[in-house]
Amino acid sequence: MRSVGATSFTEATAEDWELAVGMGRRKYIEDAGVAALKLLESQKDEPSTGWQVNNYQHSLSAATKALRNGEDEEYVVAVLLHDLAQDLDPMRHDRVAGTLLKPFLKSENHWMVANHQVFQLSFRTHSKFDTKACETFRGHPFFEHTLRFCDLYDQSCFDAKAERLPLTTFEPMVRRIFGRVMVERMGTYP
């Protein structure tokens, strides 16, 4: 594989820049979404945190349910990746995942991912959690969208016996959603 001869940006020639930018553009478009899939897959063998399933299994269950319910492709991808940052920051995983996914999702799906943690408290009956905490967002245009997600796909997908399609089922969807943004930003490669 060719590479530039320069060892710093300031030493790079116009030809070096053309080569590096072209190769980078090709790689980023061809590998769109792969890093997100790898991050999710890295959770595959993690122990659960007391539930019947771990985060990886939960994410696959939720995405499978969303796909089976006929949700659109971007929504299914958002459901699949909503807990992507669970291991990075368990107490603010929604915000971190929202930040990571913001460039790739429509506003309503980004907001849903970035705020789902407070909404899921609504379903933690018989606990010490504030089940009314999400009411501070009542009136927000994506309030119902996020509450619906938590009801249908987040709080109800911890069953070890639930159907879980393999991650490979969702890979083309993730790659298309991420890829469309990469192409919009970078254009097609030569």
C-alpha cells in the first residue's frame, strides 16, 4: 500500500496531500459505521449487571424488536446503538452515545438517544428512582418519541429468552446510515 513520504504535515507535498486525502476518504466511506459496531461488539462477553442479559444482548433484543415492529432503518440503528456508551460512562451513557451518534441521526432520534436515561426512570416502579423525572421535558417536541422508545424497546428488552438477531443482521443498516453522512460530508471518492 502506498503512503506519503512526509513524516509531518508541514513536510507534506501537494501530491502527498492528494494521496492521503483520497485514501482517507475511501477508507472512511468504505468503513462507515464499523467503529460503532466494534464498540458494541466489544460488550459481547461482558457480564450482566444483575439483569438476565448483558448490554450487548439487550441492544440486540431491542433492535430486533424494533425491526420486527417495522420501524424505519435509522430508528432501528438508533435503538441498536442507544447504549453504545454504557461501559464508557454508565451514569451518563445516554449523553455520551448521543454525542457519538448526533452526526448520523435525525434530530428526534438523536434527542431520544441522548436523553433516554431519564425517561427510562418512568418504568422503574417499585424502586427508589424518581419515576416522574422526565416530566421536566414535557412539552419538548421529542418527549413522546423518547417515552415510546423507552416503553417499547428499552425497559422491556431484558429477557434472556427474547429473540435476538445477530449483529450481522444490523451491520448493513449501520453502514448505510453512517455511510450516507460520510458521503454527504466528503463526497464520493475518485
